[in-house]
Amino acid sequence: MPRRHRVTGVYAEPCAVLKEEAGACRGIAGLCNACRRLSRRRCSPLRSGSTVTAERTDTGTEAPPIPADWEGEPRLIVFFFPAPQALSFPHDATFVLERDEDVPWLDGVAHLPTADFTLRDHVRISTGKNFVSFRVWRLPENLTLNVVDAKNALDVFNKVIGRSPSPNAASSQAMDPRALPTGLASHATVFEAVTPLLPSYIGGKINVEKSVSDAFDRCIENLEELYRAYVSVTEDVRVRPLTRRTVAPLIPWTTRDAFSLSFDGPGVFKVNMADTSAVKATGTMSDDDLNRMLVVLSRSRQGGPGADRAGVAVEHARRAQQSFYVDADYSVCIVWAYAWLETLCDGLLMVSAWETQRDVEEVGSWFDTGFVKRISTHFPKMFGGMWRPRDSASVFGRWEQLVAQMRHRVIHASYRASEKDASRALEVCGELEAYAKKRLVQRRHKYPRTALIFLGRPGLERRQGLDPYMVEVSEQGAYEASWLASYAEYAAKVGEFTRF
């Protein structure tokens, strides 16, 4: 069952503060009003000790501010997230999202992003449930859209833990939001997130890096919830989902004692630093790439709408990959992944039917059934291979389970796909595309024009399918122009006998 969360408090207005300073507290409950306000428990003094340095490939911590001998004692961890876009939250808005997990030592801990040496009158006290708390920092900044420098998060970090701000941080001091300009690019937004640091274990021992990473994931998960609520109200189309893939690659963080105002040292959390799988070289295009681009451009201008089935399938594939790697919008990724393979496979059916001049009424009837049934019925006859749905031994069966069914859940059951869902969908789509093209190469002498339209000479050569016969077919002059025009005419006739 998906984890449920409950919003326990939303504090969007500045409030009165108590006058007591945290410095008066020396770890004895009741010694100062500030400490008593924070907790009904005895305060724990800051523990001394060396820090741990970690090296990790995907995520990791650099000089983590946790004592080396930490054994899971109560601590709160604080992350500072610069928002990719300036948002319209008021400065100092605070949101507390309580979670379902029981954490007994949290009973009595204040729901505050940080105890920044002043305390609010209306602070709520935890009843032993895990939580993530956010405070919004609205910083006056002369920024362009989609440009947020890491110094914004660092300046907030320095202010919170009481360090001197950086020399160029004068413009990043908190202000009354009513004094800020109203333009889209007039400020930067930073989220200060606090959650308990809970021990995570590897091999029966507490692993500090995993503990920090799990806390980070909780903050991201709840910050994404906050983003969704924000977008539904503001209808701000600039805002992308916030996940590990879309946050800044380096996030400042620190920890503090759960029952006092004692902060540990600073740290930097590395987010997915090794994920460069979607990054392509941006050097000068080769002559071969330029020629391929001209072919794509020519195809898109010939034959009328829908004639370039191969090109549209590639566009859908790129949209699926962009949704995953750039936007981190995993539900949208699932939808485009489904469209990618449906367009490709239906295109193979239609173009091969045109090449063999199948009866248009018969072909039209193929599209009166669902996609999965259509492919499992006609592909084995036309291209051979294994096309059984609901059979994990078949790549088409895995695609039906991991992509088709997931797409139906996203669209019809309001399911929010996870990163894992989308990653598996892209993987199996790549496998199915490769399998379909492999089967096409096997039947290239039966469907030579279909093979050249979907694979081209380079694709056939890579798959050891460019034999003398295929070379001869490909050298029949300006073959594609006449083929695409003929196919467009055929497809229009098929359209008269199908709901599409």
C-alpha cells in the first residue's frame, strides 16, 4: 500500500517570537524558556567527535556533519534546496507534513524547520510520528528564469546556523515579501527542510551515508507533494516535478540536536552525480548526422500527415526519455513510452501491409481491436517470433505488463508512476524496439521497402542486413518520395474502414 501522509499545520504568516535566546540553554530541561518551548524532555548537549568522509558514485556526502561515533541518537537533519524556478510562496511560509511511521523519541519534539534562535508562538509538538517540515526563504535576486545559483542555498545555510554570510550575500538577506518586486524573475526560492535523522543499516551496522540518503529521499518525496499542491493552485506551467533528477547536484546540509539548538558542522550532499546517461556530446555534427537530419526533414515534408511513422515513433521515444531524464515526470514518461511502441508497431503493420498491397478493408478491421490483441494476432504471422502477452518469457509480454498496464493505471486509475516504474518502462521499450527491428531484418526480403523506411541503409548495415538485394532496392533512385506518397494514399483508404 502507498504510504499516506497528513498535513498537520500550515503557517504562512509571520508570527510573534519569544525573546529568550537559545544560548542560555546548557542541556538541562527547564533552564530556559526557549528550551522548554522546544521540548518537554531533557536537552542533549552537542557531542564532540570527528566527522566521516564518504566517497559514493551515485549519491553521497562530503564531510558529513555527524559525529563519527554516532549510534542512532536523536538528531534532526536539515537540507537546503534551491528551487529551479522562482516561486510565489510568501517568505517564511512553513509547512509540516506528518508521516505514518512511528518514531517514539519524536514525542515532544517541535515541528520547526530549524530553531534559528527565535521561536514561534504557534509551534506544534510532535506526538511521535515521523515528519518533514519546510520553511520557504524568498530571497531578492535579479535572476532569469531557470537560473538559480547555489549561493542562494549556501547563504540561507549560513544564516540558519549562525555563520557569517558570504561576501556577495547582501542581496540574499530575508525581506518582507511585500517589499519585493512582483516580476517572475525578481527573487529566488530556497526550501529549508528538516526531518529526523534515523539510522539505516547495512550488514547489521548503522551506515551514516545511507541514513543521510534516506532522510534526503523523505524530504524530496514530501517536497514533491508540496509542489503538486502549489501547481494545482497557481497553474504555473514553468514548474517541473521535483525529484533527485531535477534538484541541484550539490545540496548543503547540517544536523542539530533534537532537543536543543546545537548545530553540527556543514556538509554537502551529492545528488546523482554519476547519472550522465542522457547527456549527449554537443560538438559539431558530422556529415553523416547532417545527411540523416536531411532525410528526417525530407520525410516529415512528404506524404502528408501520418506518413512518416518511423519518424513519429522516434519523436515519442525522445519525449519519453526527456520526461524521465530532464523533467523527472515519470507518469508522463510512461504515457510517451506506450505511445512510442504503439506507433512503431502499428507503423510496421501498416507499412508492410501497404508494401504487400493487403486489402484495405481487411487492414482497417485490424484496428478495430485493442493494440495488444492486434500485435499478438498479426505480428507472428507477418514477422515471426514470440508475441505472447502476459508471458514474461516474451519481451512483448513484459512490455504488456510493465508499460501497457502501467499506462492504463496512470490514465484510468490516477496512479502516480515512480522513478522505478518509468525506468523499467524505458528499458523494456528499448528491448521491444530492438526485437521488432530484429524481426524486420529477418523478413527484409519480404518487406524490403518497409525495412529501408524504418531502418535505412545504416540500420541494416549495423544489423548485418545490407546484402546485395537490399543495396539494389535502396539504389532505385529517389525511392522514398514515391514510396511515402503511395503509402499516404493507401493509409487514407484504410482509414475509411477503421475508427482511427
